[in-house]
Amino acid sequence: REVRVFAPATVANVAVGFDILGFAINRPGDEIVARLNDSFSGVRIVVITGTGDKVLPTEVEKNTAGMAALRLLQHLGEEGRGIELEIHKKMPFGSGLGSSAASAAGATVAVNELLGAPLTRESLLYFTVLGEEVADGSFHADNVAPCLVGGITLIRSNDSLDVHHLPVPTNLHVAVVHPEIEILTRDARAVLSDTVLLKTAIQQMGSLASFITALYTNDLPLLGRSLRDHIIEPQRKKLIPGFDQVQAVALQRGALGCSISGAGPSIFALCDSGYLAQAVGQGMQAVFQDSGIESQVYVSPI
Ligand code: HSE
């Protein structure tokens, strides 16, 4: 018996909620296959595809999918079972699209299904975050939560994994542009200052609270005014060549807001229609192209 799952890419932070907000997009996404095998016990990674010239570890404890599956198996008291995992990467690492979270989420969902679905999606969160932690050394669920449950999610606390679904305004779409540059989350976290000025914290609280209000009231103009990152984007944008021009083009073309997707280098722009998101995505891509940087554009409803 085997189970194959699709685990979508996600946009974390969403400009106003560093480590606490994220949403899923409909593509790209990783595929994970889990299969029972009676000839051994524990988890084995038997196939990894789609990593290009990069090598992902096949040691279970060093692999996000492997670790997530192993911790789940241990929690369920099923370590005596043998589980083979296939990991088919459909998005690059270090892209800002939640690549490691997707593999970890795909692994826990596939293993849970294989064992008769003893846990809910929400209860898979903890094991999935333990898996993702292998990749970036920090425990945050802003990619994992929307990857597992879909939509836009808010994390009140990463320690207790208190996660909530937020409403999605009608017609909200996103254009995500992934330039072919690699930024590891670990490195993008290392550039961040530990302290925030009080006046900056006040601006960010205003943005976050208004963003959430806009989601609940379907108020897209307010959502647009709220999508400003006062804390993280100013510190990280230097890691992405041409960020200011890409953001300017997205806003000129009518995006509601534009910022860094997760730890970058991908950049997302929220738009009030799929048609506009296409045009915005093409405009953003053209800026990268002008500086000789190849990129992929993904447009998705949220
Ligand atoms: N919130 C995380 C960050 C997402 O921006 O570092 C990337 O894993």
C-alpha cells in the first residue's frame, strides 16, 4: 500500500506577520510518496528527485521529510513499522516558497494516511515543524501551517502552535516571482536585528491589526494600505538584487501590496483579480530579466 500527496508552496510572513502569518498557493508543490515495507522498521528515504545539482541528505534525521515522518511514527508508537519515503522536489530550496516545510508536511500527511489517518491535519503540525526545524534550525510554523491546512493562517504562538484560519477576501490572488538566486532561511535570519524601536513596533502593530481587519471585512483598499513591512523587509531587501524596482513595478501595475515571500528571494504581490496578478507577475519578472536574472512566475487564487 502506498499514499502519494501534494504539498503546496507557501508564502510566509505576508509583510506584516513575521513568523506568524502565511498562506498556501496552488502551485508549485512537492510530491511525497509513503509506502509500507515489512522488511525493516523505521523510516527510510528511498528516492529523492528534482534537486538539480543539489544533494539532499538521505539520512532520516538530517532530512526534513524524514525527521517529520520519524517523529510522527514515534508519537504513534508505530516505530516497528517500516516506511519508505519518496521525495519529489518540485521547487528549489532557498526560494522563499516554503520548500522544506512542504516536504515535511507532505511526509506527515502521507504517513498519517498510510497508518489509517489516526491524527487530524492540525495535530500533524507539531511533527511537521520538528521536521522543518532540521533545515533552518528555528521552530516556526508560518509555512507549515498553511501548507497543511490551506488558506491564510495566523499563529498566535509558535511555542504552543496555537494556529487559526483567517477569512480570504473574494477574488484575492497572488503573483509570486521566484528569481533564480538562493537565500537560505538560516542566513536571512542571521541578518535580522534582535531589537525593534518602539515607534517601528507601533507602525507594524497598526499594519498587522489593519490587515486582519481587512480580511474579516473584505476591505481590499484597507488591505492594500496595511501591507507594509516596517521591520523585516528593510533589513532583508539588500539580499535581493533589484527588490525596490520589482516592488515599485508591482505597485504601479495595481497590486494591493508587495513584499518578500518568506525569507526570500521570492517576492509576492497581492492583487484583486487573477487577471491583474498575471500582469503584475509579468511586470515583476521583466525587472529581473532586465538585470539578467531568470525567474519563474506563479499566479494563484488564495
Ligand atoms: N518566517 C520565516 C522567515 C519564514 O522569514 O525567516 C522562512 O522560513
